[in-house]
Amino acid sequence: MTEPKIKIWKFLKITVSSLLITALALFTAAAIRTLSLDVNVGLQLARWEKSNNISLVIDQHQREELLARFKEAVRIPTVSFSDTESNTTALRQFDSFLRKAFPKVFSSSLVHHELVANYSHLFRVQGSQPKLVPYLLLAHIDVVPAKESDGWEAPPFAAKEIDDFIYGRGTIDDKCSLMGILQALEYLLIRGYAPRRGFYIGLGHDEEARGFNGAMNIVRVMKERGVKLSFILDEGMAVVDGVISGLDGPAALIGISEKGSANVKLSVSMAPGHSSMPPRESSIGILAAAVKRLEDNPMPRLFGYGAERETFEHLAHKFGLPLKFIMSNLWLFSPLLGRVLERKPLTNAFVRTTTAVTMFNAGVKVNIIPSLAEAHVNLRIHSAHSLQEVLDFIQDTVGDERVKIELIDGFDPLPISSSDEQSFGFQIIKKTVLDMFPTLTVAPGICIGNTDSRHFKDLASDIYRFAPVWFKPGDVQRFHGINERISKKNYEELIVFYFNLIQNCDIQKLPEPHTSVHEL
Ligand SMILES: CCCCCCCC/C=C\CCCCCCCC(=O)N[C@@H](CC(N)=O)C(=O)O
Ligand SMILES: [Zn+2]
Ligand SMILES: [Zn+2]
């Protein structure tokens, strides 16, 4: 399978003349604005409070043990099949496994643990300075289904090791984070660490079925207790290495928002009858035409109007010319870049509200005119769009009163979390990443899927979606796909990341920011 990429070289095929005409026209219209070569220079933190962080040294014996624990987690098939069907036996088994795997976490006087909605877990780790606002680390226990016959190189619940990778459903989504967080806490507690800033760990059991039981009940419990959080860190974005072609070196994309979502049902009802006397138009034909109109008329291009703009502005300095120039001046070039990005499904997701027809049902017998035809459309709403605008667009595009349009469920895009130099959560995550991987470029990103963290938006204004899982070309398709895997080294890096992050959160306040220096 080929990796969807921003085809940088296609840029070069865009004729110089059309580029110049566009640029000149817009340049004239916005003559008072200044062209820049780089908008990201100088966004660095200056001096961090001196810390006495414990560093994590893992010996060979511990390495074998931590990998054995991770493999055991992957082997428990905690599958969410649908909103109403999950493997509750596996969820119970996972609970027993966690207690056995992390004895210090479950016995420490600093940690309060409770089960929520039978299978989800909430941990509160007490801080020594109650004035420091706590934070929340989220991960989920459940996984999407997987069948070996779909083309897996190893059985999906065997946690088989191939060439230093562990293969299995949940290795990247999301048992690596779940196990990484608990393993980091276990190691910290063993080393006698007592945090200054308290924190929570939430492990939902039905994220893959939208978190209505797990995450939503954890939120309820926390709200009842009046908890307020400084920030939340959940799954979502990752380190991309070679996925965005033309980008010089790997980048850590920290999700500062996630797209909204809507599930819309389209249906056409007609009187059934004998197939020997068909009407001129059937319910299937009318519905198929409506669906085709939706596919032929994508939602408007909104590239540059949402939080995705920040991603490209932050990454601009790592591209060569002309992209560096284009991305540094999105006020002028975002329509042009949007047209290029929309050509591939992965990058199109950052340009607009996407429309995916996911189910189509009609007919019961070969010789009966079907009375009912139904289709389900799943939309992922761009951060500059609203649920209502999307519904209005569908109504106008379908344009046929015989097609009934029902909103099954939906929500607006999530608020955009802060990512400036005063942003505690963002800067702590960024520092932790850069301490481990100094050559990475760190940029804010948009999560195109949804996470449990969206249910927590009343508890914190800053929610980040990130884990330092390395995605190389071809890896994005492993997410919910076949041959999901993580390298042994990368899993260990996740443990170190959470180990350091928890300690970095103990600082009282962020260092004073640098004055930005912008040079052309
Ligand atoms: C400019 C190009 C940037 C390319 C970045 C690629 C990074 C891709 C990394 C991961 C893929 C996105 C996965 C997001 C997490 C989605 C979690 C999920 O599947 N959620 C479900 C269920 C739910 N909670 O609603 C969903 O349907 O969204
Ligand atoms: Zn997930
Ligand atoms: Zn998932």
C-alpha cells in the first residue's frame, strides 16, 4: 500500500505563470501586508526551572519484564464490536492483569484507584502541593476488531515479535500509551518519587464505541467532585517521519483540537410492489442519486481558516523553497495549498469537512420493489465549520424532498487548545519530547479522528492529543488496519516519555519566553 503523501513535486508542475498570476493578484489586493520567509523562528522556550528529575535507566532484565507485560496486555482481546457489544470477559481479565502487572501503583498510599462503569479505571495520584492544579493522562483499554484472514503477518492477539516489532491489535491504539503511563508510574513509585503536582489517569473501556459508558462516566465522577484540570493528554497525534514529503526530518504533531463529527441517515420510502411492474424510479435509485450528489459535491475547501493553519506555519521552516515561502504566507497562498492537499485522502482531511458514505441498505428479495432504502453518512467536521452548516449543506446538495435526512448524532469541532509560550500543557509536552528527541520539529496539529478526551472539555480548556509513537511511511494505514505494530524501542520510549513528563509537570511555572527574532 502506498503512503498518502503531500506530493511536493507536483508543486513544481504547477506552472510558474499561474503561480505568479495568483500571487500578483492577491499581493496587490493585500499590498499593505508583508511577505515573510519564516513565521516560526524564535518560538523556543528560554530557561526552565532547574529540576532534579530522576532519569530512567532500564537494564536488560527490566526490559524483558516490561515487554512481557506489554505483550500480555495485547493478548487480552478487549474488543469493542459496536456501541452495544464488547468483550466483557476480556475487560474483566484486563482489570486482574493490571493489578498483577503494576503492584506498586495499586498499593501505594499516594494512589487512589477506583473502577468506573464496571470496566473503566480512574487513578488519582496525590501531589504534595495541593495548590498546583492537577492534570489528566488518558488512554483506552478497548481495541477495534481484527481478523488474521484480512492479511495480518501474525495473529492479531498473539503479540508476536517480528524483527524487533511487536505485532498486534492495540499495540499503537492504544495499549502502548495505557501500559506506558502505568509502567512509568510504577517505576517512579518504586524509586520513591512523590509528585508535587497531583494528577489523574483515566482508562476508558469503550473509546472505540465513542466512550459513552467509560469516558462519560469518568467525567461524571470527576465533575461530582468538582475537579478542574490544568490540561489533559490523550491519544491522537504522533511523530511523523517521512510521511509528509518535503518535510526535512521528523515532526511531533501535538493535537490541539479534533474535528467534529456527524452521523446522518438518508432514507427513501415507497410503496412495495411486484418487480414485474416497476415504477419509473425506485427507492434505491432515488437514494443512490442523492448519495452520488453528496460524493460529487464535497464540502467547501476551508484550508487556512482552521487550526491546521498553525501546523503548516510551524512546519514551514523545515521545507525547502518554494514550499517554505508558501507555508510562511498562508494569508496569501492557503487557497493554492488547499487545492494541492485535497488530492490525497489523508491531507484532504485537513482541508475540509469530509463526507464518507459508510452504510447502504435496501431490498429483501429479488422480485420485490423495495419499500425502504437507507444510507448512513459519516462526516468529520473541519474546525472552521459547524454541525448546523454541514446539515444545511447536505439538505441543499441532496435537494430532493423524497429523501428524508435525519441527524443520528453529531457535535461541533472541539475548541482549539493553547499552544503559545504561556501554554503550560503544550510546553511541558514539547519540552519532554525535545529532551528525548532534540532534532524533532514540534508543531500543533489537528486530530482528524475523535478521542475520549472530547468528553472532558468542561474539565479543562487545554486538551492535547499526542503520544511519541513513530509513524513512518505505510504506518498510518496500520491504525485500525492490518499489521498494527510498534517497535520494542518505541514502546520503551513511550515509558521514558511519560516518566519524564510526570516529573516535568512538577515545575511551578513556565520559564519566561524569549523575545521572538524574525529575520528575512
Ligand atoms: C498534514 C499531514 C499530517 C499527517 C498526520 C498523520 C498522523 C496520523 C496519526 C494518526 C491517525 C489519526 C488517528 C486519530 C485517533 C482516532 C481515534 C479513533 O479512531 N476514534 C474513533 C472513535 C471515537 N472515539 O469516536 C473515531 O471514529 O474517530
Ligand atoms: Zn484509540
Ligand atoms: Zn482507535
